[in-house]
Amino acid sequence: MAKSKLKRLWEEEKSVLNGWLFINCTLTAEIMSRQNYDSLTIDMQHGLIDYPDLLGMLQGITGSEVTPLVRVPWLDPAYIMKALDAGASGIICPMINNRIEAEKLVSYMKYPPLGNRSFGPIRQNIVNGSDYYNNANDSVICLAMIETEDAMLNIQEIVSTPGLDGVYIGPADLTIGTTKGRLSPGMDREEDEMLKRIQTILKIAKKENKKACLHCTSPIYAIKAIKWGFDLVTLNSDTRLLASAASDSIKEFRDGI
């Protein structure tokens, strides 16, 4: 079983550029996987994607070098294990608030004795070979999302959870969760209090030798995050790219006439 591109880049201490898929379409997944991203995340939490969609999208990504990740809807072993069996190389799990939840996430992703993942890699054995089981515990990527006030209060114990590869910051939920709705949701935060929280998460992750990931929308902000020390940045989604490209093209046309 070959190592994923994401794993190789992290072992070489290089940063990862991640894309995001909301649209339940195999063709858009295939198109995005040919655009020089290092990894792509299929979003089952807020995306328009169910399990049959997920399977087809993973198949669309296969054949590229892009590492397929899945953001599951919740800390649910059924979603996590089925996504892994279908071909996901890693899981991003939302709303992890404490050490117990982080340990559950790890246990759902690791085969015994490290966890409680049930054996049945129905598609993994096809795309990654019959030795998938022997390598899965070391190869799957386990990322916990930090998005709430409770998560900030428990950040040290979450990050230090054995088997957790890193943390993924969701700036929108982190903003509304830690400011009690005082600030509106959104990415690319510039407020001092939000920058302080983001930097705190980054600092603790680095201290624990774990990976730190950040969701961004603009290339300028993503570049800045890499320079801060983030190991993975997400830069835009299929929906945002489609809307912005259409808007720019139409504006140019309307202005021209």
C-alpha cells in the first residue's frame, strides 16, 4: 500500500493545499482532483452529499494523486467507518469538544488493538491493495475540528490525544461559538481576539507535534497561514469557485456592453 500524497508531504515537513467539495457530483470531484491540489475534502456535514454520492466522488478522484478526505456529519462510527471503507484516506470530524470525544474519534478510525474499527474495507482493498489492513492504522489521517468554546477550554487535552494526527480549525463556528454570536460567522478572521485563538491552537498543536489545519477562502490569507506555521490550508470550494468564475465572466460581459 503506497503512502498518500498528504502523508508524504507531511513527512517531508511540507505544507498541504486542500480543496473542498460541497456539490454531489462525480464530474466536479474529478475536475477538482486534476487542479493541482494536494488533497480534497468531500463535505458530508454541510455539503449536498449522501453515501452513494460519496462513493462516486471518491471513484472520480481515484487516478489522480490527490488525497481524498471526508468531513463526516458528526462523531458517528457508522459514517466514519463507512467513509473509510469506501476509500477515504482520512476523516475530518466536526465539533470535537473534549478528550473523551477525541478518543472516540480515534477509536472509530483504528483497528484493534488501537481502536474499535470494524473490518470490512470493501473498496480500500481494491484501490489500496490486500495489505490495507496491515497499514491502515498508520496511514489513515485523523483530524478533529476545533470550533467551540468548550474545545478552546479543552484544547490541550484534545490535541494531546494519542492517535490524533492533528486539529482542523473551522473559523466560522469558532467565531460564533467563542464570541456568543457577537461576531458574525466567516473565514479569514482578522479580529485580534480571533487571531489570538487561532494562534493558541497552532502553538499547542506544534508543541504536541500534531498537525494544524485552517480553513481559508483567499489565497493571500492561506499564504499567511502557511507562513504562521499551519501544515494544511483549505483554499476555496467547488461552489465558491463556480460562483466567482461565473460572476467575473458575466460582469466582464455586462460591463463591455
